[in-house]
Amino acid sequence: MAINSLSASSYGLSGLVSGMDTETMVEKMLSGTKSKIVAQQQKKAQLEYKQQLYRDLATQLRNLQTNFFSFSNPTTNLLSDAFFSKMSAVTESKYFHATATSNAATGTSRVDFISQLAKAAKKTGTKKASGELRSSHGSAKSTDSEEVKKKSAAEDIVEAIKKFDENLKTEIKISVDGSGGTKTRTLKAEELKALAGMTDSQAAAELTKLLAKDDSGADLGIKVKSANGKLTFNTSGSGQTIMIDTDTTGKALLGLGSTNVKGSGSYTTKIDTRQLQPGFQVQLDGGERKTVYLDLSDLSELGALSESDLNTYLSNSDNVEKVQKSLFDAVQSGMEKTFGGAIQVTRDAATGEMLFSTKDTSRSFTITGTSGVMDILGIKTGSSNKMTTGMRLDQINFATALKGNDFEFSINGEDFHVTGDTTLTDLMVQINNSEAGVKLTYNENTDKFSLESTVSGEGSQIEMKQIRGNLLTALFGDIKGNTSVAGQTLTTSKTVEGAKNIPLDSTGGKVQFDIITADGRRRSVSVSVSPDKEKDGEKFTNKERIVEAINAALEKNEEAQMAGGIKFGFNGGKITITAGHEGAAIIAKAGPGTVMAQLGFENGQSNIAQATTKLGKIGGLTIASPNSLGLTGTSTIQDLVDELNASTDPTLKSYKFDWDANEGRLIVENRADGDAALNLDTLTGIKGLNELFGGDKSSGITFKAQTETLNTVKGQNSILSINGNQIERSSNDFTYEGVNYSLTQVFDGRQKDANGNFKLADGEFSIDKDGYYRDEDNNLVNDDDGNPRMKDGSEIYAYDEVAGEIDITRDTDQIYDGIVKFVDEYNKIMEKIHSLLVEDPDYKDYLPLTDEQKAEMSDREVELWEEKAKTGLLRGDSALNAIWSDLRSTIYSKPSGSDIGIYNIGITTNSSTEWGGQLVIDHSKLKEMINSDPEAIRQLFTDSVDGVATSLNNAINRAARSSSANPGRLVALAGSSKSDTSSSLYKQMKSIDDNLLTLQDRYDSEYQRYWSQFNAMEQYIQQMNQQASWLAQQLGG
């Protein structure tokens, strides 16, 4: 510790009058107290030195304990049986790997054959899961003819192109500024569209015509020329400046970047007329998104046709073909220019639909674009030829289309429920983290799903069952199980009506509802509407205006358009929502304060039939009286289901009827296996049930038996023979007789006879593939009871070659290395303790330094001095002597349960007193004992009562245990670095601190007293001098 200098504030000026060295005199007068303080500080410093020496030794002992008597260090733990029993297994086989445990027996083990590896049950789809990416236009029904479907598709294409053209609102203002002022020509979108698809020279000629006059009809005289892929705009006069001002599309068309331009006399730019064409983005293999432009100039004149003229035009099948073919040619050409054949576009000869694919089937692409352009293509933005795990199920283009939006299934008895909003990733997580014991994976290269058991062996299995929907079929293909047929969503009408005469005072907001289309897909529609300040002011107060605003927003909403279009309107004072397609169901979202609530709709209001809906409200259903089910027009849908299930009609017994409240549809399930047909319209007095349940009006409901088409791998055990014993395991990784095996390949080197049977070593019989004994003529061999004899596992086969041998030996190197390392560390501690006990007491001549003394010395001199100040502090220390004796006697004592002591294995104590109890190893003898009798050495060290390691561990605890409740000797003396309030040295140092406080108070008090006395003396002398001076003056001095 640092011994601080003593100091106090001076209370006066030293000898100012008397001329005496007051400071020195006070210091000498205080020297007695000061010396007592320094002595106490030096005593404390010596105790701190001792404390650190004790603590360092305790740490060294605990390190020895951690390294050699702790199960956290298994390779050096002399307390562990496993340390002395470590076995080594060596094999050169390529058919298995082997490692030995401590329970393995020494010697050679043999793997005779491996006839079968363990496998986990696995099911993989045999077909690609992703469907063809194809265009889909038109709202025709599935029952319509191909001609009707094609015409409907052509109508949609023309309508989409017309909407795109109408939404292209770009303008380009080109001005000429000269001495005569500024003249401006505004090129409208209709004029610019004529440039689409033109060559540079054609565009230059067209622009020259357009820029001949300004907006007022005066001469403008701008001429446009083309050269080297660029257009140059020239003024007709000198000193004139060209200015161009336009929007984003116009800038892209003229290559202006992000700023408008101003040029003197002329302006040159590279024009890109593709900006006026429909363009969509394609991302190939996750790379850069590239834009594909469509040249649809062949169809541009159709946009001007009236609805009736267009209908007449498309009544000609050749014109329908022209529309579809023109779109196909434009898409194919655009893809070819952009991707050079990597993405292929073909046509379905029957439907005229476009099919998108890649030349290399392993590649993937995604198509995105604005709703207007995607409507022209007839595909949904984000569509891909392959699925990604981040997609929602209802976004994925499955080869087998999903039916409905609600899916229930079970795997190995574990039930799952997901919806179309569930992503593929979430589906995998839900299955893989369940108790089903399987893992679902998707291979992007093969585009197939696999379901594999998480455990291998014969006990592993995968059983799948679809409960609702067809998700498993979409993922894997056909799945075994009972088949069911579901009808379309039942609606009571096509329109949902709000209440009458609801007052409206709205600032707008979200208009939200769900729509379920006839294919069972549920879409959420949400559009924002707000008042037009010029027409409405701050709030909507006119229902016609808010309906107009909602419809305008819906026309731009992708989900609404994909659902066939949705219109808000009026019916006798009520606001209505009408679906574009028959059979579509609408569900209003009308929470308190919402726009939908203000329009008079209730939350959840829908045209979906409920279980309580009267049968008389269901279109297409005729109920006569009487009828075979006892129903009337006031009976409910639930009554219908109950009566069908309760019917005694034998034709209905094999079927189960149900009502799907979520999707609003009726379901019928075939309870029996095999193909089946059910005609519900044969029931007396009821017509229309076939269609309600998803069947054909006349032929009824057809059930096709499902046969599993999956690629199935059955779970199987590994089968092998070890040392002549045939065994089976559910895994390829297992432990047998203390050896860990990991099987990698099948190998069977057993000899076979002429009949393909396995020969036995005795040469008399063979074993066939079914396990029966056969003689040399391949006849069955009977046992004593006259039954065919079967193998019992004791057979010894004849081998051409075995799968491999394993040499198992005890790892004596670990034992030897561990003991040698322990002795080295033990000797370091014994040497340290002995040196502390016998070193010369130099500390007596090298008392701890004060701060004043250190200031007069170099750092190296201080270091050397402090080393001497510590030397000999623990000479003859009773605590150290007791620890040293305890360790020495402990290691040299023979355990009562052992036939040998440490001295019998080549470890003895050096006889020289200078060695202080250190051990000496006879390495040859130690190795010999380890190799000849490792068990005796194990017993010597690990005996739980008084083994060497056990006893030494206890001795270290007695010396250095850091427990506050039961500390070791050194910790009791010096404490630990973490806390120290009860050790002996702490208490001694605390007593010294108390003495130092007393002495310091005394020192301060004496210091003040002495200075006060000297200051008073100085004042008296000053007074005497003044009196003497006065007397001298009076006497005439």
C-alpha cells in the first residue's frame, strides 16, 4: 500500500518576527506522533502483502482443482472413472464409422454385413406443384362454349387497352421564345400516342407536322430531324430559344431525365416512344427488373368503337382471333427483345390463352405491373412461374387449383387449419413445429413438396387426410381418403342493400368489405374516398357523390377487379353493393363510425346464406308438397342437412351431408371407397339439390375414388450383423456393446450358393431370403417338430469379405498425459509453498516505502524494494506449513480400497529437502503400470472414500474453499477478492485503520496547538519590539 505523507495547513508565517525556523521546529515536535502513524501504515502494508500472497496461493490451488478434479474437464479429470476408462476404436471401413465409449471391451470387433440402412418414411409429389402461368381474360362461365369464352376474353383485352389509353394523360409543352414573344404548342396524349411504335424518322416527320402551329394556330415552325438514333428540334429563326416542359412520362419519352430543358436554337434528344406503350416488369431468377413494352398499334383503332360496334366486330371469330393473336405477338416480341428467348410465350390452341414458361425449367421469373397493364395481359401482378415460400397460399399458382379459402387436414393424427392468407413459410413452420413428427420441405429446382418423418425406422410413418378443401392435393397430388364434393357459395341475391334514408355527413375514409367469388376465393377490398373540395366542400352530403367516388376508386382496385368488378348503386332509396359475377358473396365491414356504417350497412351484413336461411330464398331450388324429406319453403338449410343425414333412403346411407358456415356452401362426402354417383334430384318432390351440392343438374354428383400418386418411401430399420449377431435398429446411428456406430453404406459379403441362398460356415445348409434353412438341393429343412426350420440369429455365415473390423484399445496415452500434467502442476504449488516457508526474512530490513521515499527512487528501484519487503513475510507460517503437510501426506497415503499407492506406479517424493515435497516420475514405470493394470490405477485415484484424487480434492477444499459458510484455511485468513469482511487479516487491518484515525486526529490537534503557540510568541515579540522602539524614541534615541 502507499504510505501517504502527513500534512496540515500552516497557521502562521514561519519566524517572521523572531527569525526562528518555525516549520522545522513544529515538524520535530510532531515526529513522535508521526513515527507512530508511519509504523501503523507499514504494519498494514505488510498485512496487505500477506493477504495477497495467501490469495494468490489459494487461486493456484483452486486452478489445480478445476483442471484435474472437475467434470468440466473430462480429458484431465482424475476423479472420473471415464478418464481412466477411455477407449479408442480404429477402423478402416468405408461402410461405417465407429467410436468407443468407456463401456467398450478391448479387443477386435467385426461388422459382418450391412444388408439394409435405416430410412425415414417420406412422401414426395410426383408432379410439379406449380401450375402453368397463363393469361385469363373474360367473365364467361365454365359451362359456356369455347367461342363464347374467346369472345369474352377478346372483349376484356380491348376494354383493358381502352382504359390504358384513357389513363395516359401526359402532355408536352414545347415553346419558342424570341423577339416576337413566346409561342407554345401543347402536345396532348392523343397526339403523342400516334408516336408509339414509330421509327425515329417516322416520329420526326410526325412531330414536324404537329409543331408547325402553336396552340393559337400561329406559325411555330419547329422542324424535327432524326440522325444517329436521336431527334433534333430546330427553330425557324435565329436568336430563338426552345423550351420543353412536361410530366414524368413525357420526360421519359424525350429522355429528359428529371429536369425540363431550355436550349438555344435547337435541342437534340433521344426519343423513346416505348414510354407510350403498355409496359410491365419481369424479374428473372431474382435479378434486375426489366421492362417489357407492348406494341399494340394493330388494335388501337378498336378503342374508338362503340359498345355495339365492338360487339358486332367481335361476333366474327376471325376478329376475335386477331385480337388474341395481336396481344400474343406483342407479348412474345417484347419478351424476345428483352430476354432473348430465356422466357417463352406460347398459346393454348384451344382457348387462345397465353402461357408463360422458361426455356430452362429450373429458372424462375415474376411479372409485375400496374393494374391497367396487368388487365391487358390477363394475369395478376406478382404472378410467377414458380412459387416462393413468402407467398400466401391464395397467391400461388398451383398446378391443381385450390378450392375455397379454408383448409383443414391432418398428418399422423395432428389436425391443422389454415386459410388462403397463410403464407407457405407459415404453413411449413406450423407443420414442422407440431407433434406430427414430420418435416415439410419445398425443392425449388424440382418444384415438388416432400413430407419426411423426423425419425427413421419401421415405426416411422406418414398418414395424411384432407378434412376441408384440397390443400394437400395441391401440394402433393392425389391423397388417399374419402372424397367429398362442395357446392358453390350460396347467396340469397346478387346485391347487398343498406338501410333507407341514412343521413350522410362524412369526411370520407376507408370503404371495406370482403368478396367470395364463385371459385371459393375470398378477397379483401379496401379503398379510400375523400370529398372533392370543388364539388363537395369539406364533407360528403350527397349520397350520389360518395357512391360516384367509391365506384371510381373501385375501378382502380385490383382485388375488386379480380373479383369481377363491384358497383355501388341505389335501389328504392337504399344504397346497394352489387357483384359483377353471379354467385359472388359480399360481406360488409361496417364498424362504428365507418363510411360503410354511414351508408346504412351493418357490420358482417352479407348476401351469403346462413344455416337459418329459409330454403324458399335459395334460387334454383323447387320444393313441392309433399316431398320425401318433409321440407317446406320455410324450412332452413340446417333442416335440409339434418333430414338428409337422418333419411332412411338406402341411396343416402353411404353419404354424409354438411353445411360450411365459413364459406356458405353445402358439402357431401362419400363415406365408402371407390367411384360413386349420387343423384339427389331422384328424391320425390325436391328439385335443384344436385347443383346446390356441387353436382350436375341432370347427372347428379360424381365421386372419383382417390388413389395416392405420391412417391412414397416406407420407413425401415437398419439390418446388420456384429460379431455373428444379427441386429436391427431404427436408426443408422446407435450404440452396441459400448461402441457407437454410424452406418453409411450397404455391404453384404456373405457367400451365396447356386440358388442365391446365403451359405452357413459349416457348409451343410444355407439360409434363403425369407430366413428358411435350405439343403444343397434347395429343399426346405425341417426342425424336430417337422416344421420348416427358420433362422434364430445364432447362424454363422460364410464370408468372402466382411464390412469391416474395429480394433478397440484403452486410451492409455490420455491417462499418462493427464497424470504427468497433474504432477507438474502439483510440484509448482509445493515448490511455491516451500519457498514461502523457508525464504530469508528480508522484509525486516525493507519496510514498506512512504510516498516521500518513493518520490526519491526510480520505478525499478521501487519494484525491487517492494519484492524485498514481501520476502520472508510467511517464513515458518503455521497455516502454510499445515497446508503443505496436508498435501504431502495425502498424496503419499495408500487408499484403503487399493492394492497400490502412488509410489508403486513410478511416482515418488524427492528426498532432497530443497525440493520441499515435490514428486519425481519414473516415466517408464508409470507407462508400464498404466498398460499392465489400468484398473488398479483407476481405483488408486478415484476411490470415493480415500482415493488419491478424492483425498487431494478434499485437501484443497480445506485449504482454499471459497465458501463463505465454510471457507478454507487461506480464505479464512485472507478472504477472497470478491468480498472480505470476516477474514482474520481484514479484522487486523480494520483495527489498524481505527488506530490510524486516532493518531491522525492527535497529529492534527498537536499541529494546530504548536502553530497557535508559535504564532502567539511571534505576536508577543512584535509587541515587545514596538515597546522597545517607543522607549528608545522617548530617551532621545
